[in-house]
Amino acid sequence: MILTNTNKAQFKNKIKDLEQEEFDHPENFFAKAQAEIAAAGPVSENSVQRTSASDEVWINTSNDDYEGQLAVDVYQDAKNLYVKAIIGGIRPEDIEIHLNNDLLTVKGKRIKPDADVAPEQYYIQECFWGGFSRSIILPVDVLSDRVEATIEHGVLSLTLPKSKRPKNTRIPIKVK
């Protein structure tokens, strides 16, 4: 890419603007992000992200049904990476877990048990009902064919065996 004088000036101005901006508190960041998403307009049902041409299409980029966040704990030992989430009241068949390279995604839907209760009848309503999703970039390579997921007493537990393959490998150069 060749920078013209106009592009260089715009680039320099953008850097100056970025240097002068204050750091947004995360709450402000998410509020602004939601506003930008809303301003972008509705996302069609056909709006999906493809991980590659041969992969199954499963990541719905629409936030309409999966706006809730799932809290997780992620930790490791010498052999495994572990992910735990409180996920009470959800049947295993209502949860999807996908691993794509180093991105783990858990999504599902909490069905409201008292759907016939009108909103004005509540004194307090703090429980989140509806779709949720959570994506985590894994800090290490894992053996995707050996990942295990279980639910016990409302806790989703994932065990992801670490790969022994080194992430950083020096490649020797051969002289011909």
C-alpha cells in the first residue's frame, strides 16, 4: 500500500487523536459497543461466520438470541486445561460446545420456567433467562478429540487435555 500525502496526514491525525483519548472504563466500552451494534441495524438470519469453507456453519453473529454472558472459571494443571461454569436448570441437549482452533465457545438457552407470570407481578427479577454464549481464547493448544464435558449438580465442567506439541519451534534453514 502506497501512502499519499493525504493518507499520511490522515494517519498522523488519527494517531494524535488516539494519543489524546482517555481510556474507557469497561462499562463505558460495552455501552458504546452495544450502541454501535444497535446503530448498525438488524442482522439477517443468514448472517453467519464461516470458520472455513469445509467447516460446519454454526456461529450465528446475531446477538438477538444469545445476548447473555456465561461466567466461567478457567484454570490448568500440568496435563489439562479446565473450564467450569454454573449452568443450573439447563438440560445438556440445550447447550452447544464448539472448539475451533484455540477458540472455545459455549452457548445455550435458559428457558424461563414461569413464562405465564406477567412482568408487573415480580417484586424482584434478577435471574437471566434466554440465550447466552461465551467464547474463550485458550492459552495453550489442546487435543480437541479428547475434550470431555460433564454436568454435575448444575456445574458444567470441561476438561481439555493439553497438546504436547510445542507452540514455538525453530525452523532450520537448509542450504541447497
